[in-house]
Amino acid sequence: MEVKLLAYTSNPDILCAEIACICYQSIKETEEEKLALLSNIIKKGHLSIIEHVNFTFLIEGISRVASHQLVRHRMASYTQQSLRYTKAEDFNLPKSLQDNFEVKFYMNSLYSLYNSLIEKGVKKEDARYILPNAVTSDIVVTMNARELRHFFELRLDVSAQAEIRELAKKMLEEVKKVTKVLFSDLYEG
């Protein structure tokens, strides 16, 4: 699975800090003062101010199992690769199944059948019905910072399923490259 931050609101920390200054009628002159205010407000849980910045990710090679978990986060926008019009190319298995001969045999058999059906003239939109949830696709996701924090809090938890946790870690790594405060208190481990 590959994750790339495609776009984001410029200067997300500073914009949120300036919104906080408006909300609290507070004057902060330096960047350091603004970031300190933002950090304090996040600690207090006043998160409406961070809804004004967005982050857009390209996620490649995610299984349908994980994408179904991802789209449960409703305060986001999604555009997923259509297997109605594009051909399924690969599958993603959890570590517990990767070395299982039977699983790999049946997965490869399903893909062979899928490809055979398409070659025989069956529409991709119909042939896809035999594909397992392990089939991969690409998806573009846009979330505001508040929903992204919520996503991280749920999906970085050790009880989260491994693939969605891996996705959350990669997304967090990406946003930490462009922010100083918004996600600094979240644990990547």
C-alpha cells in the first residue's frame, strides 16, 4: 500500500491558529505564540477551529476490506477506483494468510477465473462479483483536520485491524511533514 499527500490547505497550523485568535479575540504576533495557542486549544478539545483545513491523500493498493472501514468515516470525501470499468489487478492479504498455500491457490484461481470471464466477453462489472474482499483498488480521500484526528485516534489503536492501522500510520507520517502542531500529540506506534 502506498500513501501520498496530494494536496493540503497551505500553512494549516498558522491558519488554524489565526482562526483561534478570531474565536478568542486574542492577538498573537509571532508564529511561536500562534502555535502555542493552537496547541493549547487542541489540548482543551476545542476542535472546531481545525475543521477549516483539509488534507487530500492518494491511497494505492488498499484492499476492499480496509477501504470499507475507511469510508465509514463519514466526514470525508472519497473517490475510489471503479472495478466496474477498470480491471482488478492484485490482492492484499494480512500477514496471517500470506504464507498459506491454500489461500494463495484459491486467490490465484479466482483471479484466473475473473480474467477468463472477461476474455469470454463478460463485462468487468459482472465478472467482479467473484472477486474476494482482498482485491486492491486505489482511492482518493479528503478529510478536514478534525476528522483526520478522529480517524487517527480510532485507527492507530492497537485493536484496529492491521491494514487500516498501517494506512493510518502512513497518513499520519505524511501530515506530520507539513504541520507542526495539528497532529504532534498523536502517537504513531
